[in-house]
Amino acid sequence: MLKTYKKLKLVNKTRKKTQTIINVNGSKNKIQIGGENLAIIAGPCAVESEKQLDKIAKELSKLGVKILRGGAYKPRTSPYDFQGLEEKGLKILKKVATKYDMTTVTEIMDPRDVKLVSSYTDILQIGARNMQNFPLLKEVGHTKKTVILKRGMGSTIEEFLSAAEYILAEGNPNVILCERGIRTFEDSARNTLSLATIPTVKQLSHLPIIVDPSHGTGEIDLIIPMSKAGIACGADGLMIEVHTDPRHALSDGEQSLLPKEFAKLMKEIAPIVEAVNRKF
């Protein structure tokens, strides 16, 4: 029997029986996440230049993608790795997304940047490393922006849901959970994508949950199979890293699909989406 986590008053399904459907604020596309439509979020790990992002967005738009991701602030393990273009990257993201009529997602790392980042993007992403950055959770909780909260690489499901509780407790109900893999002893992939998290969260919470098989595996060959599995497990969407030149990407090129590989993913997941009574 699953634990009920009674301390979690707001995210708990015992409080709200029906599934929450997030209407993305500021989105021209009337994006809903958590309903019958399967959300597809795609784009590069980092915004590198306007030319780079425009090329990627153009290809994704042709394939029907409505939500464009791109990092302007990058939490990197090494201080010598590319840290992002910051506000310049936010401006590029907004400009390119407007051109292709796309909704935007970008990561936020610092509570002091919430107002700035919110002025450029539709969806705020809190990455795995900041899942328990409590001042940041509280600050995004003061906004009405849609928030994608990624699971920490060493966090339990209770800790994951507790982090979401922080945001809801501050008055923002627009939270989407994201399973992006956890760190285990297994070294055949970058992380272990814990797909059991999806049905478990569905039983415990009313919040929608999506899957990031790019970070969840770190292996290009595993992204399509794990995307299929995630949809079959009940995920409300996918977050996929796509780049037109992965070999020269400034961040996470080794786990980024080429547009033609992403097109293959979209084709192969279509029967599964239909089988679980979802739509694109």
C-alpha cells in the first residue's frame, strides 16, 4: 500500500480528487497540460545564439511542437562549462518563440531573477539541482506562472511532492511535476529513469506529471523507447532535447536528438498515444 503523506495538504489527492489541468498563463496556443492532450516540449538544452535557436524552432514547428524549451541560465557541474547567455538568451528565446507562435519554457535558478525571467517566458522550470531551493520555491509560488518542477537526482517521491507543496502553499497552483531520472549504482546510462514514479504520483497527487527521457537516460538510443514507456505509464507529456548540431552543442549535445530523430520519435509514439486515449 502506498503511503498517504498526510502532511502534504495541497498536492494530496485526498484533498482534490480530480486531476488538475494546467492552463499555461500567457500562452497564445491555449496550452493545457494534464488533460487529454499529451504535451510535447522540445528544444535545445541551452540557447546559444539566435541563429541556432531559430533553426531548431523552425524544424520543431513543422512537426507540430507548440512548446519550445531553451536554457538561458545553466547550472553546470563545472564552473568552466558554458553558463548560459542569461538575459540575452531570454530575449532570443522570446523573439524566436514569437516568430513561430510557440510557448516557452526556461530554467530559473535564483529567487532574485524570478521577476526578470517571468517577463520573458510562459513557463518557469526549476531544475533537479534546485528542487529543494526553498527560497526559490517560495518565490515562484508568489507568481501565477506555470512551473515545471523537476525531481532531484537523489530525492524520494515524498521529497519531490513536498517541494511542490512549497509552491502551492504560497498560492500558485500551476505546478507540473517532471520525472527526469535519479542517480543509482547503475552506470550504463547517465541516470536511472524511474518510470514507476508516474503511476505512483498519479495515485498520490492530482498534479500532472511529465517525463524527461533526455536527462533521464543521457543516451540518444534510449530516448525513444523510454518516451514510449513513459506515455504507457500515464505521463501527461514529454520533454525532449533537440539540436541541429549536437556534436557542437554547448550543453548536453550527447543526449540531444537531431530533428529527423525527433520526427521519428513523434511517429513512433503516435500509436501509443492513441492506445492510452490521449491526443497530441
